[in-house]
Amino acid sequence: MLKLQFRADLFNILNHPNFGKPDGGICTTVQPTSAQFGAGCYNVATNPGTSLQYPVPALNANFGKVGQTIASLNGSQIGTGTARQTQFALKLMF
């Protein structure tokens, strides 16, 4: 007895993007407390020609922005946040 089975899988049929989480880091660098400066969100720079150091703000410009879909975050190829996809299968059972 022969049987033929046809199957169709549709992923993200309405083509809605599934975005990842927003960037949660306020700072790109966090400095610990030192004798010269307190703890904070900055880098320490030195004036050229002198040994004077000064803090330079190190704020994250992407804070709170969503830049990726779920698929690009976890590397998946099918289903989770990817573009509309269709796959067909044909199975012959004997």
C-alpha cells in the first residue's frame, strides 16, 4: 500500500517583525572610585604635554534603542522573528 503525504509549513505568514530587547547599558565604561575621581560613567583622559587627567563622559548613545530582531540575536534561521518563510514537504510511504 502506497501513501503520499503533502505538508506545508508557514512561518511568520503576516511578516511581522519580532524585535529583541532594547540596549540596557547606560554607560560604555564604568570607572571605580579612585583618589582623584569618584565612581562614574566616564573614561579618564590625559592632557597632551602634561600629566593632568580629566574625566570624559562615556554614555551609551544606543541606550534604550532596539537594533535587532529576535532571529538576529539568537542566530536562528526559521521561525523566531525571521522574514516570511514557507516550506513544503512530500513524503512517500510504502
